[in-house]
Amino acid sequence: MSDCLFCGIAEGAVPATLVLETTHAIAFRDINPQAPTHVLVIPKAHYADLADLAAAGDGLLAEVAEVAHQVAVAEGIADSGYRVVFNTGSHAGQTVAHAHAHLLGGRRMAWPPG
Ligand code: AMP
Ligand code: ZN
């Protein structure tokens, strides 16, 4: 989608700090980090949200989750713990309509989230 910010990042048209790339997914640093490690993992192809990504049923969602864990290992937070979040829809505060997993870690986090 030409007007999608994260499609622009996936295509290299919008600058981002890439952390990891696999065949169908990329990971890059969040521009407004909420934790010492705050990385977004997206499918390169456009899916609006987790619902669309789950409905694709082609292993892409698993690849996104695997990349999140691989980044956690690379960032040195796999042992201390981390959180993976898909904000989905308005109540969750989703602001970018291209499915993305937030990988957060490097500090202790509160539960439940606000
Ligand atoms: P959400 O609110 O779950 O849709 O998350 C969108 C995330 O994208 C927010 O954490 C933003 O800080 C982040 N974000 C927005 N624009 C960019 C960008 N150009 N590069 C990296 N992260 C971004
Ligand atoms: Zn997109």
C-alpha cells in the first residue's frame, strides 16, 4: 500500500534502524521507545492488523513471533524477560494500520498494562 508508513519502511523508502530481516519479516527500532529495547516486527507484506495476519494462515504470524524472540536473544533480554504486544484496534490504541509486534524489554514492566 503506497500510503502505508510501515510498507514504506519495508520497501526501504522510509528510513528506519533495521535490527533483523528474514524472508517475510523485518524488525526495526521504534522511533519513540518505551523501554531500553523497543523493536517493532512487521510482515513485509501489508496486513492491517493481527486479525488480518492471523487470517492469512500461511506461517507469517509464526515468523513474526520467531523474529521477536530472535531479536530478544540478540538484544540480551531473553533471560531477563520481555513482552510482545500486538495493539489491535482502537481500544488497544493501534495507530499504524500495518500489523506489527512490539518487542519490549530491558526493564521491569507493570501488569496489567494501562
Ligand atoms: P501502535 O500504537 O501499536 O500502532 O504502534 C505504532 C508504533 O509505531 C509506535 O510505538 C510509534 O512510536 C511507532 N512508529 C511510528 N512511526 C515510526 C517510524 N517512522 N519508525 C519507527 N517507529 C515508528
Ligand atoms: Zn503496510
